Amino acid sequence: MKQILKKIITYYYNGKFRTKLFIIFGLAAILPMLLFIGVSMVVNENALSKEVNEAMTSNLAQIVERTNMNLEIYANMLYQMYQDEELVENINIILSESQNKAVAYNRIIKKLKQYDTVESGIRCISVICTNGQSVVYDVETDSAVDNLWRNFNDLRMTTPYRDTEGEPGMVLTPTMLFKENAGYSHYLHISKRIFDLDDLEKGSIATIVISIDAKDVDSLCNPAEKSKKSGYNFIISKDKTVICYPFQEYVGRKLGDGETIEEFVKQTALFENKNIAINVCEDMRTGWIFYNAYNKDYILREVRRVQVIFILLGMMTLGAATMAILLLTRQLNHSVGRIVEGMKEVQEGNLETQVAVQYDDEIGTIASSFNIMTGKIKDLIGKIKEVTQQQKDAEIRALEAQINPHFLYNTLDSINWMAIEHEEYEISKMLRNLGIILRYSVGKSNAIVKVEEMCDWMDKYISLQKMRFDDVFTYEITVSEECRSRLIHKLLIQPFIENAIIHGFKEIEGGGRLRIDIQTSESGEALLITIEDNGKGMSKELVQSYNDVEWAICDDGSSIGLHNAFSRMYMYYGEKASWKITSIEGMGTLIMLKLPIL
């Protein structure tokens, strides 16, 4: 029995792909197709629900932005009034014992009318003085007497005025309900205390209150052209006061303790007896919480309709697949043969995976060809890496050749002994320092050294330059402790220092300052190197050119200046390195380098 089973298995694995396909399709095609349809339905519905929620949340974020932009208009107007000297002057007249109070009152009304024409959503603007006198201009009634606050004797007792007490900035008061002849209206208020900037010691002299129709905010949340079936947006403050809502009777209401948003929405009969979903977006600037409620069944209705169609198409596909398999298997051998030929042509490509060859069918042939191809590719990759490294080494050696001081070092050593013989010890000291500098430079310029070692060499190099230029400049090198043991490419920043000394301090008689500062970034992942001088500076055009990476690293090999330095930096670190040059002609230059820590 085992032998028979083994022969059957062997026959299956060694059989033609056409035979395998018929067996697999007959045993396993229908069930996977049904499972696929079922899983796809669930996954698609969940995915679409997620996308709808993301879209609703994104829409809420846009509503938040629009609302803030709208409120920002009112806030800017409020700050303009706060800084209006004429308005402050007339308020002071009303607070005083002057005989011109009536004139000042009329001037304030005129000023409020001017501001009231800026934005259409304003119902009225009120100036509430600290002595209890108030000046109110109502846009709807075009009156200072018949206004929104007609039922309040002392506006200092109103919520917007009380909310500003002790608050130096702008205050946003949630929606308030007002009873008017036509019924009830809802308004929110933006308030700010106003001060006499010429006499701040007497404190606030009045409070400005801008009253805004809540319908203006509601129109931002629920535009008129939006389909109400797709969902509603509403706003609730942090203290659970309803700012705006599709049903006006709930505006200004405060949610009860422990009452959830879902319970509140269902209680208000919004999408009554429907499968609803709620999204939320909190605005940190206003402290308001924006909600979106939508009917999931309505939104996903088209998906479910598509799912039914998808099931029917799936069943039709199974029937069609049975017929198509007959035609497919006739062409299978030819197709597999073409795939094998195609893979042989791609044997010079970039693949590293090895496939085990177990059987002699067409797939086994593909695997064998694949293994041959990947073997050749590995060899090719190794050769390319070797050639690339050789090319890079050649470029580095070419850069080293530009600054190789061997012949100078040997000559200086001879001159040093001649100076000692003639008792020129100061000259001998300079020659020794120069010899140390040159010996440091003899080694590979792309070698990696500690920052501490580089700074020691840099100190000797700058001191020698200082002697050379007759002490026309001073210098300071600052290195943080955590940087000293870090590694950096040798001679990398030398061209920047040389450029600052030779070009920056050229033709000056004294007072030059050179500062080098090395520290790590806040993240600890990069070295920050600053080279600053108060020399001649560079032109604006030259600064812009050096800040252009493509231009800065264009080194033609004719010099070892900044082009060479930027070219080496880009070669060592690639795009991980960055720099920025700022300079003012006649005042100095600041070069900031950022290098990844090795």
C-alpha cells in the first residue's frame, strides 16, 4: 500500500503541469473560491468602513480649520478694535466726568458700525465699560437701543463679560439662547478686555464683545448643499455644552453626567433606529469637540449591492473557469517554455534567492534556470562592488595627491636644522609645528581620527597661520566633552579654516576673530561644526552657489578649496551630510556643517 501511495505521489510531482492543474482544480477550486468571496465581502466592507471613517475624520479636520479661520477673522477684528486709539479715547471720555459723553457715545457707535461691516455673521458689537455704561450696535435692528441685550440692565452681569475677568487674552463664550420677537435665537460671543496703553496702571477700562449668530458656525459644519442622508456634523464644548446641532432645540443644552455622545444622538432622534457611526475631532485652539454621525447602512448600501453582484459573478466565473481550463492547459507547456527562456535571458539581473530543485517537471526547470542566473548575478555584484571601491579609492587618492606634502616635509626638516645651527629658535619652533602639520597630512586624507586628535592638529595649524599673518587675528576652538572621542575624517574641515584665514582676513591690519565650535546634535546622531569669522565675507551670489549641493560638490581638481571640501564630504557621507553658509560682505562668514556620527 505504501509503495502504491509513494508511486502515486511521485507520479503527481513528476507529472506534467496539465495533469496537476486538472487534479487541483477538481479538488480545491470551488471551495477556495467560495471562501475568497466570503472573506472578500467582509474585508471590503471593513476596509470601506475604515475609509469612510477616515474621510469623515478628514472632513471634520477641514471643518475645524474652516471654523478656526472664520473665528480668526472675528479675532483679528477684535484686536484691531483693541488697538484703536480713537475708540480707547472715547471710552475714557465715557468713564470720565466730561460733558462730551454723548459725543463720545455717538463716535463709538459710528466706529462700531464701521467694524460691523467687515463680516456678515456678526449680530452685534458691544463695548461694556467698567462703570456699567455700555455702547451696543445691533446689525439686525441697525440700532444702539433695540439690540440683542435689550433684556439685560447691566451688561457686566452677562456671561461674556464675566468670562473675561482675569483673562488677558481673547475669550470664546459658548452658545447662549436669546428670546426675541420671532422666537429663540442662539449666539456665541468672542470677548476681550481693553486697556488704555498710555495708562496701564488703571487696568481694564472696558470689555469688547462680538456676538456671532450660531447659524454661521452651523453653516460651516453642515453646508446647505450637503446631503443630510450622508451624515450630520455638530459641535460640543469641553464642558459638554452643545455649540451647534442639526436640531436647534438642542443648541445650548448641556449633556448630563455620564451621558455619552451615542446616547445623546439617539435621544435626539438623529438617524432614529439606524446603525450609526460617530467620528470625533478635538480642536485644541477653541477647546471644542467636533463630531460626525452617519448612517452606516445608507453609506454602505452600494457596497452590499456590489457584493451580491460579486457573488453572482463568482459563480459564473467558476463555470467559465471549467471551460477555460481546457484551453489553458493546451497552451501551458508552451507558456512555461517561454518563461524559462525569459529567465535565461535575465541571468545577468539582480536576484540572490536559491530554489531547491526536487522534481523534473516544468517548474523544476524554471528553478534550475533561476539558480544558474542568481549564481552569475552574485559574481557580477561582487565585481561591480570591487570596481566601485577601486574607483572610489582612486578618486580619494587623487584628492590626496592635491594636498600631499611629502616633498615639503623633507625640505622643512633640513631648513629646521639650519635654523638651529644659526640659533634661530623661534623659526625652528615654527618649522617644527609646520612639520607636525605636514606629517599629519602625509597619511591618507580619508583616514578616520578622533575629534580630539583633529582639534590638536587644528590648533597647531591655526597658530602657525596666526604667526604667518602677524597676529592680525585671534582664534578660539570649543569642543564639547561628548564630541572628543567621536570619529571624523581627517583634514575634512581644514579647507574651511584656511578659506576663513586667507580670504576672510586678507588685507586686514588687526581685530580678526576666528571661532570653531564642535558639538553633538540634540538627538546625539550628528556632529555640528560651526566655523565663524568676522572677515571680508562673501557676495550673496557666491553664498547661494555654495549652498547649492550640485554646484558645491563640482570639484574639477584644480584646487583644494571649498569645492574640494564639499566634494570629499559628499563622497564620505552622501546625503546624510549637510551644510549652510551665511555671509555678509564686510562683516564675516558663518559656515555650519552637519555630519553623521561614525
